[in-house]
Amino acid sequence: MTYFIPGNTAVENARNLSQSALPNAPQVHEEPAPRRTAPVRTRLSAALRAAAERELRLANRIDPTCTTVAG
């Protein structure tokens, strides 16, 4: 029998019920938080682009006759 306890969700109730019915069953592992690679990649790409632009400006100041393809 499942009792309603304010604040508990259906998932918590089901987990508690399954663990009480199978006390030797392996414990449920929580999934790790998703990695936040997209924002990190975006910031890293912007930093690398800015560094490349600075290097290109410096190279053009050192040798203005050198032609580079900017894309």
C-alpha cells in the first residue's frame, strides 16, 4: 500500500516501494548532471578567434607586404 505524503513525487513513492519490496536489490544510481561543453566551447572559440585576430594585426604591422587570407 502506498501512502500519500505531501511533497513526495510519484517517482519517490515508486522507488521507496520497490526498495521495500526488494531489500537486497541494487540501489538506484542518480544520473550525473549533463556536461556543459557547449558554452565552454563557445567561449573558448571566441577567445581563440580574438587571439588569432590580434596575431594577424601584429603580423601586418611587422610586415605589411605579406598577404594573408582572412576568412
